[in-house]
Amino acid sequence: MRVMLMYDLPNSTSEENHYYSKFRSNIIKLGYIQLQQSIYVKIIQSKTLSNSHVEKIRKIIPPKGNIRIFIMTEYQFERGLILSGEINENEIINDDKRFRVI
């Protein structure tokens, strides 16, 4: 399964920029990898665990902005089309085949 997180956060003022940087840093610490600008993904073991990931994000959201989360299967994620450009290096390195359940 994949959790796809997309955000649009204001960063016009120094305070907004602080929240933006802190949020981005926190989602990286939670194991999300950048798919595109402001779009991050994380592989999870099951749909059951998705609720805990959503709650972790709820705890770190900034006061302003827009954050969306989509939960999808690997099959749904793999069916996504790239219309321009190429698969980025993060996707190659962090694919589901390298994911191990411990």
C-alpha cells in the first residue's frame, strides 16, 4: 500500500516559511519520499496502518495551507502514468520490492 501526501502551504512570511520547512522536515522524518514538488509517498504494510499514518500527519500540520492524503494499493500506484519526464531516482531506490516486513 502507498500513502500519498500532497500539500500546498503558504510561505510568504518568515513565520509561514518556518511552518513550511518544519512540516517538510517532519514528513521526511516519518519516512515519506518526494515524488514531485509538494507530493510525497510512503510505503505501508496494510490499510489498517493507514489510520495511524493519517494521525501522525494530523499532529504536525501547520495552521494554514492545504494537505491531502490518498491511500492506494501498489497496483493503483503502478498504474499511474508519467506523461512528461522520467521516473525520479527516489522512486527507483524506494520501490516496493525493497520493502521488507519485519
